[in-house]
Amino acid sequence: MFDAIVYQDRRNKLRSLLKEGIIIFQGNNESPMNYSDNTFRFRQDSTFLYFFGLSMPGLVGIIDIDNGKDIIFGDDIDINDIIWMGPQPSIKELAQKVAVKETYPVAKLSNVVADATKRKRTIHFLPPYRAENILILEKILEIPSSSIKYKASVELIKAVVTMRLIKDSNEIAHLDEIMNIGYKMHITAMKMAKPGVYERKIAGFIEGMALSYGGTISFPVILSKHGEILHNHYYGNKLTTGDLMICDAGFESDMGYATDNTRVTPVGGKFSQKQKEIYQIVLDTNNVAVKAIKPEINYSDVHNLAATVITEGLKNLGLMKGNTKEAVGAGAHAMFFPHGLGHMMGLDVHDMENLGEDYVGYDNKTKRSEQFGTSYLRLARKLQPGFVLTVEPGIYFIPALINKWKEERINTQFINFDAVNKYMNFGGIRLEDDILVTETGNRILGKKRIPITVNEVEKTVQSK
Ligand code: GLY
Ligand code: MN
């Protein structure tokens, strides 16, 4: 955890951004897998972590804007819990770690909320995404569960987004440190990419590594020889020489901060000429995009720049044709690059996605594109120093998409479908780095960039 003062300052800052009322921050509860005592791994809500820092189930925080008070609601454990869980700090002791003086049992929450309702005070809350928390809000606010998300406070969402978008020096130092673990996970995956090895062995190994470093994975590992399936969570294939293994994986620290990188490794240690050519276009795209990142540039413009580099590269290989600007304008590149260039990252790997992607990645000056591919762009807004984001261009040969476009004659003036036919079994390549926007430009987070050039990757796979 950060020092108590960090959390207190954040709560005070939030208070100054809102006009009046109280703010309810629901922590998460245990969630059963197959019976109530057998639970999924506990994951605290990220905004609760941001303002109240405590990562255990059964807590609710209140920031009282008008009276300058912060409260934590939680229940102290009894002797029965101690038998099963061992001794635990009291809620008072926990609250002290984040500079909160006032604590009550959870049962008191409904009284405090009922009192605020009676006095017609504004009650702010964020859109809940867990069923248990929706039911709690339904009960204490007397709003039907089906309407809860429409009653969430837009003023609060915007204030939280404003704060969490900019990472402070504590957060940046922490992110820099944990990047080292993501680095080790990726190097290990590369070295394990040998013919005869099952994908699940590598996926399981790097997930275990994340646990062994005291955290976990920041999202389910994507590790597959079918890189053309963007979020592929099937690990049942055996790797053979000549396959390309995609590994999109990150570490999540015990404080909830994420890393997120993607690398592609040639099984057997050598890229073929055909693989190298596509790989190099993706790498050039990544490098050009990273170079362009600086304060004041719209990320949608960086996305378009990436689409331009991809289109130029594919034209050089004879897979695309025509005027590059017109091709990108028509969205022709999206048959090969059907997703956005990147997303915000921090306490969530897709930072604050639960608050609404358009509040996080867009603002009143940037509007989401309706075009296939670019419409998936999670981050379009103007960049500011302190933003942490991913750059993750890719080129994929998705047979179902290629066949659809071919049959429906979509963008035929920009795509050489006969040439593309020869790549039907190619798979996909994505290269992802995590970037901090600085006052003067940007830097890749962490001490060292995970091997990425053709030579670096081949050397790493072949090393012991
Ligand atoms: N790395 C997974 C994602 O960004 O969706
Ligand atoms: Mn990502």
C-alpha cells in the first residue's frame, strides 16, 4: 500500500471536485465458484483501492463532501472466523492505514444512507458491475436493481476518471517496478516455445510465475499458435516448428496495478521469410506509434498513423493496393487490423472500463468512430503527461473475415484478395508495449523493453 496520506489526499481532491452530498464506494465481496465457501480469487474494486487502499472483502467507504468526513464500514471478525482465517486486524486498525478515523459495522450503512435520503442530500455512486453490489444498492437506496446503473452519478464518474487518468509519482514508480515481472514472464514464455510443448504448459507456467511474485495475472493469459483469434483462451494445441506463438499477458501486483505486453515467438527459434515480413511491419508500426506519443496529440490520430504504416507495409507486400490515405479512410486496413491501437492502463488492465469506456477514452471533443475496426478503439482522446497506455498494433489473417469481405466485395479496390489467399493459415501478430506520457514525449515503462526485434526474439528463444 501507499502511505496513508496518499489516500487521504485523493479523497480530499475528489471532495473538491464535487459540489455536495455523499459518495458511496462499494468494495467487492467474495464470489462463490460452485458453493459459497469455495470462492473465486478475491479482487477488490479498483476505485475502492484508489481511494481506500484496502484489499479485503466486505468493506464500503463513504466520502461525505459537505461535512469533510470519510467513513469505512466493515465487520470485525469473531472467534469462529479466527478459527478458520487466523487473527485479523480490526476494521479500526485497517482504516488507520488509509487515514480514515470513523468506522462502523456494515449494518450501519443503511442508516447513514437512509438519513442522507431523508435530508434530500445527493447520493453519488459509481455504476456497479457485480450482482451482489447491485442488490445492496437496491436495498439501501430503494431503487429497483434494473435501474441502478442509470442512477449512477455521471458527475462522480467524470471526477474519478479525471483523477485516475493521471498517474502520480507513486503509481509510476510502482508500475516501473512491476514491469520487471511482466518482463520475466515474457522471456520465460519465449524460451519455452519449443516444438512438442503444449500451449497450456507455458500459459500455466507464466501464470504460476505471477503468483510466485506475490501477485497474479492482470487478465486471463492469451497464449496460442492461433494469434489471429484476438482473445484466444484455448491452450490445448501442441507447438510445432514454424508456428508463431502469441503471448499476450501481464502481471497484477498485490495493490492491483497491471502490466500488459504482447510478443510473438517463432517456435523452433527462427522466423520464416514470410513471417519476418509481416512481423517487421507490425514492429515498424509499434515504433512509429510510440514515437508519435506526446502530450496534446489525440490517440485517435496515433491509431490512424498506425493504420497508415500497416497499409503501406501491406501494399509493399502486394496484399493491399491503391491510395494509402483513401484506403485508411475507407477502413480497408481493418480486415488485417480489426481493433484499436491501445487502451489506458493502471489499476485495471483496461483502466476504468467499468466506469464506461467513452468517459475514459473519449471526451466532448472526440467521438467514437462508427467504422468497423476503429469503432473498437478504446482510447481516442488528447493525451496528457501522466497517462499510462498501451500501444498494440497487429496484423491478423482471420479466414472468416477475409472470406466475408471477399464474398461481399468489401474494399476490393484496396485489397488483393488473391495474394491474401496465400496467407490464410498465417495466424496473427501483435506487439504491445506499455507507455507513460511525459511532459516532453513518452517512455516505455520498466527498466528494459522486452525483446522485440527479429534478432532479439530469435536470440531469446534460442538461449537457455
Ligand atoms: N491485452 C489484452 C487486451 O488489451 O485486451
Ligand atoms: Mn492490451
